[in-house]
Amino acid sequence: MTNSQTLLVIDDDPLILQCMRLCLPEPDYHVVTAESAQQAISAFRSGQPDAVLLDIQLPDQSGLALIHEIRELDGRVPVILMTGHGTSETAIAAMSGGAFDYVTKPFEPDEILPVIDAALETSRMARKPAILPSEKERLSSEKPSDQMMGECPEMVEVFRSIGRVASRDTAVLILGETGTGKEVVARALYQHSSRHNHVFHAINCAAIPEALLESELFGHEKGAFTGAEQRRIGKFEICNGGTLFLDEIGDMTPVMQTKLLRVLQEKEFERVGGSKTIKTDVRIIAATNRDLDSAMADGSFRSDLFYRLNEFTISLPPLRERGQDLPKMAEHFFHLFSRQLKKDFVSIAPETMQRLLAHDWPGNVRELQGIIKQTLLKASGPVILPAFLPSGFGAASPSLSSAPAETASQDWQDGLAKEIRRRFAEGSFTIGNDIHDDVDRILIAEVMKSSGNNISEASNRLGISRPTLRSRINHLRIDVS
């Protein structure tokens, strides 16, 4: 079983088609090609692509006209336009009508791959079902990995909350630790809403620097800042009539919080460097792993923005507090991943289950899935024995409060503290972003090296999406050659 996503490439230039096949190899991608609008519609209907890469000039029809046909077939499929020099204004106009993004020919692979990955990630979140269990439904090994699982009272209340608010056009704030499933809840809210046939976009507010985040949300005019060579349409404009998921909202800077609050209050904005007021009708779903009560108390998060986002709250419990959900979820994931990895699985030895139950699971469901995959790859028989668990698993199960002290040496902490004090003394006002960037340069470079420069494996190990990883690599100028 593969997790590959299908990209439909529409262009009458054989060189472009061949380039996309080479740049997007199996099994992570599946590239389908078409050389005309007629072939494209036939391929779209038969193949159900996850995203479309479309040339603006086709032999039998304009690419702009084809966008409208594609959106009528399925408005959730992101369409990336390829334009020649001098036609970017036309592409920008198409983006205002719902296109995902555009690239200008000729382009390098490093320029177009992050855009394609972002489109595929958006498509996955919009179209891959986030399934809610019925009141009487129990866990089954036949259910997909995005089945929202759980029978503890806290998870039952989560399911009920989704049912109550999904069809209401209100803002929703999802709270929970990293790895508890906030993204799946956001997708379930979107897919069960009245906007489920309209655009859905997600932005990780912690992964994008403030200057780029403003442009990503609101767009910018040509010449608004250094490097702004063309007008850009932001997510609030593209998502008009649809849904915008703001992940890690608690990491947004105070300046960006103020700008976001105005849009939510007035339902209008201007592009960066522009003066034209643009109306927008977007449903906001936000999520964070931060304690926003503490953040409001120390002034790092605006209380008025919190109240605007907090029209309805869904709180996800950590895995360590979900009682007997853990054994059932472990059994489910062992069955699911054994089929994907083509490994034999019959049962979990009682001693192995005790080790799993004794673990504190600071990474929650995401950590559980990773441990189970590693265990299956190491297993040499159908019964999961303790020896098959990853090396060091369960040797120390630190609580969340003690995890940083246990996982980082005192020397490392002292060195970091000294560096922070040095930058503070120099008068820096970007200490947070600078330190994060310095750490990411080392972290991403090492993970990419250890994974053989495999973007998919590295993004899974880092717990971020492929487009976010590519964005960080490009932003930090990390050499992964």
C-alpha cells in the first residue's frame, strides 16, 4: 500500500511532461499527463487527481477556461498555473477566481516542487476523509488511519462537539498537545460543514517567518518589498467562501495577531503595499498546543483575538489520559501498518502491551504510530515481543514537565542561555526567530542527511509536512545536495 498522490500535468510541451515525471518519481508521486484540454478533462474524470499543474496556453482551449471546467468537476482540487513571461497578470486574475498558485516559465525544479507539495498537502487535507465514529461503533482493524478513534468520555465529547459545530458557520479553536490529532479534527469540521465543496487551505503559523506570513495570508502588491516582483494573492482572498485552518496560532507574533484580528472583525483587508480594500468571507479554524490562558496573562497573546477565535472550543485529551483507548489503538495501528508494510502480525505479547501502557507518550498519537511502525519493521514474527520495540523505548518515561531537562544536556542549555543573553545585550528584537532558525539549520540538515535526503522520510521524522520542510530548507538556505 502506498501513500502516493496523483498530479495531473497538462501541457503540450513534451519536455515539461518528461521533467515532471523525473522530478516527481514513484512511489511518493504518481504523475498523469495530458497534452490538450480534451485529454485533460478525460484524465481528470477517470483518474481523480489530487492536484493539477496547468499550462495557460493549450492547443485547443485556454487554460483559464479549463480552470473553470475543473472547478465545476471538483472545486477542492488545487490548480497551479504555468505561465510565460508577460502573462502573469492573467494568472493572478485566475488566482482571484480560485487557482491555487502560479509559476512562471522557465522554472527550476527547486522553484516548482515546493508549490506542488503545498498543493498536494492542501488537497490531502481537504479530500482525505476524517471519519467520525458512530455512538455504537467500536475500533476495527479495517478502519483507515484517519478514523478518529476513542471510547473514553473525553473523546466521545470531542466527537459530539464536532457534530454540534461543524455545520455552524462559527470560528472554532482546537486545543491540545502536539500529536493529539488537531489537524484531523480541523478536516472533520471542514468536511462536515456547508463549505465542504469550497476551498480549504491550511497554514502553519509557526513555520513561516512573520514577514512571509503576512504576505501568505493577505497577499502583496508588486514592489511592496524587496523581491516582490509580482502581485501575490493571499489565502484570505483565495479562500473567499471557503475555510482557512490556522495551525499553531499561539506562535503568531503580536503584530500579526493585531492584523489578523482586524480581518476577523471587519471581514476585509488590504494586500501588503496596497490600498484597495478586499472583502472576504472565510470560516476560520485555529489550533494550538500552547496554553493560551498563560499566554494572555504574560501578554504574548491578545485576549481580544482569543475571544474572536474562541466562538467554540474543542479540547483534545493527551494519550496518557485516555485510559483503555491505548490498547485498542495499538491493536488497530499494528493491523493497519502491518498491511502497509507487508509484515505478519497476529497479536501483541502481554509484556509488550505493559511496556506500551507504562510509557508517558509525550508525542501522543503521532508518537504511538511512529513506535508501532518501527516495531513492525524490526519484528521477525507475527507476535510482537518486547525485544522488537525500538532501542531505548520505555527506558525513561519522563513527564512533560521534566522532558526538556532529561533530553538536553546541561551544557547545551547553558550554551543556549548564554547565546540568548548575548543577543539581548546587542539589542536584537528578533531573538526568537533567529534562535529557531539556528536550531533548524542544524536539525534539518542532520535529519536530511540521516534520511538520505529523502524529503518524505525527513518530513515524517520531523513531524512536519513536505511543503513546510521544503519552505524551511529554502528559507534557511540549507545545502541538501
